[in-house]
Amino acid sequence: MTDYTNNSFPEGRQEFTINYSERELSVWVEKEGNILHLHLDNNTFADLEIQQDDSLKQISGPELPASTVDFIRRKVLENEAGDSGRGSGI
């Protein structure tokens, strides 16, 4: 696997929360090369592949809404330090 992106998220783990169906869920993402291993509330697991244009393509796990994947992309790859953690709003 080659990590060909220019994002600022280093190898390792990042934790945050999102709002999903009016519930706050804990999320942690672990980056390994160009793969993000996603854990939502310790009961949903998915892998997202970072594409050359920094978009994310889901490659395993239950299908996540596009808005959730986009929120994760912005949170992790753009490293939104000022985000209040309120989530994707879905």
C-alpha cells in the first residue's frame, strides 16, 4: 500500500463525535497507509480508502450515508481543529 495523499492526518488514531439520528456517537479513525479504519460507537466498523484526490471510497462494512463519509473526510483529512464536534447533521 502506498500513501499518496498530502493530508495532514498522520499514521495513528483520531477520536471525535458525530450526531447521527439525533444521537451522539463516538467515532475513532485509525489511519494505516491510505486506508482509514472507522469505528462508530464500537459496534459499526468500516474501511475507507483515501483516493488520489483526497476523496474517500468505502471498501468494507455496512454502507454509510454519503454525508457521513463526507463529514469524516472533512474532519480527518482537513483536520478541522475548530469543529465543535456536532457531527454531520444527518
